[in-house]
Amino acid sequence: MRNQLFAGGIQDTADASDAAGANDVAEANDAARTVGRLRETFATGRTRSLVWRRRQLNALHALLTEQTPALTEALRRDLGKSPVETLTSEVRLVTNEIDHTLRHLHRWLRPQRVPVPAALLPARARTVREPLGVVLIISPWNYPVQLSLAPLVGALAAGNCAVLKPSELAPATSAELARLLPRYLDQDAVTVVEGRARSPDYSRIINDRHFERLTALLGHGRVVTGGGHDRAARYIAPTVLADVEPDAPVMAEEIFGPLLPILRMPDLDTALTFINAHDKPLALYAFTTDRRTRRRLLTETSSGAVGFGLPNAHLTVPGLPFGGVGESGLGRYHGRHSVETFSNAKAVLDKPLFPDTVRAVYPPFTTAKERLIRRFM
């Protein structure tokens, strides 16, 4: 048998494979037990209570308010975020979401009356919001607090149990969420499962790979401003790239870094053709005062959101849905849209047994019944 060298010494290849297989089985069993425990909680019905939902949302608000310093330090360690950026783009955005949800939740959960055809009168129809059950929230690393907890607001508001999986690429933040959420929220209804975030060497290698990937993209355009970088600190200055070719590597993937490539288009028609020839974006931002240009961008392209004059700001409006379309994402959340995403609109029709008005259209069909059917249906 062949031996292989790995961190910590030499181990037989067969032994390593067996150990990895055993770990996979153990993790699968742990996941099944976790989901099973949350399903048992959901089956008790306690998460459906409006009181429970409000209590969890208030507790999450308290976590964000009381633990801002701990989250700020974690985000500094993971991403080098400043305290002000952490407050505005992570903490406050979620607390505002909670405040907005608490103000309107009772109204959002009311059954919605729906008109019924004349043939079914005196029946009544309505939709009733019911929670989905146990939901899984997997968050990315670029906004690891906001993109973990804003969806959780919707999941809790809709009356669900939740498994939260923060990104292992932001290990300090993931560890803080795993430490803090059980202290504030119902441990039988919300749990945090961390990724494999646990080895400091693993996350360090991943971050280095992203650094190398981004610096390699700097060579696919002319640096107008920025371009400086420090490998030891994994820092890349905000960079604008001009003279970028449409098929350049920097245009072939999500950048997830401080690089802004600029492509020059001869006219609006060419720009629209270019946009529509690629995957639908999460958001499209336009800086123009021309009404015709704005109208065409709005009606002739498809994206998760459109922002005129200001990028990324739609995230701060609780009443606007946040999400993608096609390859840029499925589903919507924020405010009422979170409740709609994390719940099922159950259709309910309630018709009295007497009088049986529908009997008039039961077979066998007579000429008189046919006239009724054509008139009312």
C-alpha cells in the first residue's frame, strides 16, 4: 500500500480514506439528528404562536444590540471591516429589518379574503399563511452577519424552525454566531451548524486562494486607479479597470472583490444586447437622467433589482424584496416578502352544506342546467 504525507505526519492511504468515510457518516448522522430534533419542536406547534415569533425577533434584536462589539471584532478578523461599516451594512440593516417586521407582522399574517365565482356562493375563500417547517439558511462570506440573520428574521417571523449554516470562509463570524444564537434564541427551534471553519489553516488557505484569484484578474484591463495589494494582509485597494474585453476572465465570473471593470459600448442598443446575452444579474445600477434610457433599462432587461443613481441602497428599504432571478438567485426576502418566502399561502374554501347551490350543475345535464353553466361558469 502507498503512503501519503499530510499535515501531522504520515498516514496509510487506506486508513485516511476509512477515516474520511467515517467522518462523513458521522456528520450525516449529526445532521439527521439535528433536523429531527427541530422537526419535533415544530410538531408541538409552539413556533406558530405570534407571541413566540415576536419573542424570538426581540431576542435577535437584543443579540445584535448587545453583542455589536463581539460581532465587530469577528468581522474585523475575517474581512478587515471597520466598525462603522459593520454597523451600517451588517448590524443596523438587520435591526431595521426586525423593527419593520415587528410593526407589520400581525397584519401580514391575517388571512387574505379572495372573491369566489357566483356559482359557488355563498362560499368564502381566503389564503392562510402557514410556516414551511424546518428551513435551512446557508449564507456567504461577503456579508456574513447580514446575509445570515436577515433571512433568519423572515424564517422566525413566518413561524419556522431554522438551521443556520454560516460560511466557513468567515470563521471568526461563524464562531460568534454559533456561540451567541443559542444564548438568545430558542435552542430547540434554532441551531447553528458550522462548516469544516474549524481549522485555522484551512480558512487561511481559502482566503489566500481568493487573494491570488483577484490579483490575477488585475492583468485583464488597464488600471485607472487602485491596483495596489498586500499579500501578507490580503489587501487589495479599490480598483477600476478600463479597456476590458467582453470575454476577459474578469467578466466571466462573480468577482467578490474590490475590482470594477469598465466596458465601453458604442450605444444603448449594444449595451442592452450585451446585458441580455449573459446571466441575469442580481442588481442593475444605472447613472443617467435620461428618461428614455431609464425606461429601456427597466423594461428591456431582467434583474433581481434596479437602482437608479445609487448602488446597493435598495437593501436598506425593508419594503423592497431582495433576491435574484435565474442564475442570480431564487426567492425573495426582506419585510413582508420574507414572510411570504418562508411560509405557504394555503388556499381555503369554506362553503356551507346548505343550500347546495352547486347541485344545479351536477350531471345529468339538461338544457336548463347547460344554460346555468354557460351563464355562471
